[in-house]
Amino acid sequence: MTINPLSQRDISRVTNHHAQLDIARRFHAGLVTQDWGAIRALLTEDAHWTLPGNNAISGTALGADAVVERARKIASYGLNFELLHILVSRDNVALSLHNTAQQGDRVLDEYLATVCRLKDSKIVEIETFLSDVEGMNAFFIVLVKDSKRNHNSR
């Protein structure tokens, strides 16, 4: 069997995994610390984030500002974002997470993979894969403000 030597492009890809790991760590840290500016800095202007399900956070957030708002909304439910692994491919990165939270009787306990597709060392696309879509639907209900109470408090 003949092994061909690595080209310069292949060598840059081999060392590029350090940059991919750094992007994943910074994305996770931004979620945990709610540093929305740090998350925004990792995104391309046309970044988008797709989540499955039928709930307050599902669907596709289009544009960097919408992606940051999506992260802010997810965090507003009081999640614990436990990082299990960072996985790298040749060009992209994924975070393996265990997200947990509780709000009243609603409990979230799910495993997920958040896959970040990269372009020029920035996140251009995020797609999240879930272990329990029905559980996510039950937890991330649309929070409706009690308009009657707000009206009477004036």
C-alpha cells in the first residue's frame, strides 16, 4: 500500500481542527455565560440555526441577529448546557450536549448534537439534532404574558 504525502492544503486542514475546537468552546462558553456579543462574533451575517419540533424555539432563525436571539431565548428557560464532547469533521464542528432544566412541573433532560458548519472560520449554519423532540415540545412552550394582570396593574 502506498501512502501519499500530505499536500500543503491537507496540512492546513490538519492544524485547522484547533480553530474548530476553539470556535466550539467559545460558542458553548457564550451560551453558558450568556455572552451574546461573543456568540455574535462567531457568526457570519447570513448565519442560520435550525431546530426540530413545534415549540417556542423550533424552526429556522435566519441571520446572525436572529441566531443570537434564538440563543437568548433558549437560555431564558434556565438551561444547564453540559458539554459532553466536541467533534470535528474535516471542515466543521459539532457539540455533543446534555441539556437539563426545570420550570415548575416541566422538566427538560435531553441529549443533542449541535452541528456548526463553518466558512472562513465563522459559523454559517447551525443544525441541532435532538434525542427527545416531544420532550422539547413539552418544555419549550410559548410563554404568554398574562395581559389581564398587566392591564389591571396600571
